[in-house]
Amino acid sequence: MTRYKLWINGEWTESESENTFSVINPATEEVIADVAYAKRSDAKRAIDAARDAFDNTDWSQNYSLRREVLRKAAKLLREDIDRLAHLETLDNGMPIGWARRFVLDTAEFFEYFSEMAEPLEERLDDRSTVYYEPIGVVAGIVPWNIPLKMASWKIAPALAAGNTIILKPSSQTPLTALELGEIFHRAGCPRGVLNVTTGKGRVVGAELAGSAGVDKVAFTGGTETGKEIMRLASGNIKNITLECGGKSANIILEDAEMQKAVTGSVFAIFFNSGQVCTAGSRLLLPESIHDEFMEQMKKETESLTIGNGIADPDMGPVVSSEQMEKDLRYIEYGIKDGAELVTGGERLDIGGRGFFVAPTIFDSVDPTMRIARDEIFGPVLSVLTYNDEAEAIEIANDTRYGLSGAVWSKDVVHARRVARRIRAGTMWINTYHGAPKHAPFGGYKESGIGRELGTPGLKSYLEVKHVMIG
């Protein structure tokens, strides 16, 4: 069993609390690592290290060094893909095939943003120039659902822009984030530029969000936590990026290609055991094709393989006993509120251990039901029917969230018109879950503030300065 310390100022260091917490394999419930439990004082040490690296080194101006560090980190990730993917699966439970893909995605993000590590300015006219400059010290707070890839969404643009960063991973899945500290050190990253602190969100996360020594918070996670970070960040009016929850509508139009839409809808909700903020957790079906679609959907769902992620099934466990209990509780809500349980609805016994929830589908769901309104973050699908397109759009927009969604139709022009009427930051047509590195990602309403990825993602880590000649 591995013992992890904190990564602060370019080295492994013990927490001042000298306490640790255990990391559990959700497929077997076995302890796979002990990790240092950071205190507020440890978070402050990380902030001081990041501040010193930003204020007293040439990191923020050394574009060639930033490019080289990000490229070397990508190379090291590729060389160590087998070990890192295995570690990600043990930590999170995801199928090993997806874990390998996410290691490669992370390397690609580092390479993509390395090309953006260059002076950025815009000449408006003979007298006015706009310069983009690094913000300073960034706190990146990331969730447990896709740990390594989510960490890269913060680290890559923050470092490419010339900032320094303190990464705070989830206590449930901190291992690959901690590995990144040493990987960047081996890539030539100066001391203090990248720090990783582990521990409770209400302790470490709160210190990072509230500290006057932090200039920006970039957060991915639940909406209620995002609201608290926003409140804490107001102390020194921090720059913030929030990517929060979702309850995405997956809209099937009457002329959709049936089999493609069924397969896409199964993937939309059950990918990563439903533990993605963009999950297509509300399936909107027209009355005219409802019965045929549901018959195929049920059959395809029940054919999914479920098991330990190391065996590379279609679906692994959920991340923790707490998440499993939440999923099962919402399944009970669905039954009590009068929805029709089509398939699933139970904890699965796979080897006698692990946090496995059967892929679950509810039909005859009313838009007011809890399973249709709350983000469950598990393999639970709500199916709602509609009579016409206007009703489908109304149902899709009847949510406090606005992160993503999809439209399925043979008529792409028509599908695009429908997609434009949905209040969400990302809409897919005849596909689901794509997040190209060059395209902005983020949400409307309570799904967040700001955008990640692409040029907008880079600019969210930069200040804008106008210089004018009189």
C-alpha cells in the first residue's frame, strides 16, 4: 500500500497534522493508499510557495520554459500510461479502457495548451493595444469523477498563461493528481509553480477560496459547493470559474435514426456509471415512437457488462458507499413518486463487495418529480414524453441547470434550430459527451460561470490590460 504526502514547493512534505486518510478501491472496498490530511496551515504553505514562484521568478514571463514543461509532462504521461491508468481505475472504479484514454487526453491537453504559451496582445489602432497577462496564483479544485483529466483542465491553461497553481483534488480520488506533482517536477517545472494539497473541502478548499493570497479559483463540482466558493471568493473579489451541476435533456425527435439514438442515449446516461455533470439524465421521447424506443433501450441497457474496472466492463462501480446510498435513495424516491421502474433499481452483488448500482431506467416520469429535477450523479435515467417540439423545448429548459444536452434527428438543420433554443452551454447533435480541447465548455444558469478549454479557457486565466498612447 502506497503512502502519499503533500506536494508543496517542489517536494513531498508531511501535513502539519501528521494525520492521514485512506483511499478505497470502490470495486473491492480495499484500502489502496494512505494520503496526508492537510490542515489550513498546509494550504497556506502551498499558497506562499505559489506566490513566491509567481512574484520572484521569471515563470510568468518565460514562455519557452512553460512550453517545454508542458510538453515534457505530456511525454512523461504517455510513457507511464499503464501505471497511471491502473492507478486511476483502482482509485475511481472506471473501466481501464477509459482510464487509458483519459491519460492520453490529459497529455493532449498539455500539448495543446503548450502551443498557447506565448505573448498575447491585440493592436486596436495606432494608439491602443490590449495585453493579456497572467492573473497570479490560481487554486484549482477538482472532482472525483474523472480525476486526472479534470486536473488537466485547470493545470494546462493556468500554467500556459503564466500563473502558478495549487491543485486540490477530491479526497475520494487524489492519487493521480498527486502523481502530477512529481511528473511536472521531472518535466522541469520550477519549485512552487505546481502544488497539490489533499484534505477536506471545508478545510483546504475553504482556505484556498477565501485566501487573499489566491487571485483566482477554478472549480468543478456540485452547485451548492460552487455557491459557497463564490461567497468565500468575494473577500478579495477573486476571478472565478465555476463548472457545476447539470440535469441535461437528451431530446429524441420523431425522425431520429432509432438504433443510433438508442445506443447514444445509453452512453449518454451510463458512461462512467452516470457520474458526469453532462450525463443525459433526462430522456425526452415523442409519444409516437416511445414504445419502440423504450423496448430497444431496455434491451441494450440490460446487455451492459458491469464489474471491476480492471476487467474493462461497460460500467464499473460508483465511486463510494456515500454515492451508492444516494443513488439508491433517489431510486426509492422515483418509486414512491409514481414513476415506472423499467429496469435496474438495485445494488448489484458482484463478488460480494464493491459499490455497484444497476443501470436504472424510470419511465412515465413527471417533470416535477425529484428524479427529474435533482442531479443524482449516478446511473439513473428519467424518461419523459412530449407531444410536440414546443413542449419538448419547454421541458428541456425547465431546470435550474444549463450545462449540456443533445438533439437526435436525421435533419441536422432542424436539430440545430432546436439546439439553439435550449439554454445550455454545450449541445450535441446525433452524438453525446464530446469535449474537444479547442472548444469552450461551461454552463448557463446554476451550472456555472465562465468557460474552460479552447482560447476562451486560456483567457479565463489572463487579466486584460489596455495601454493607450496620448
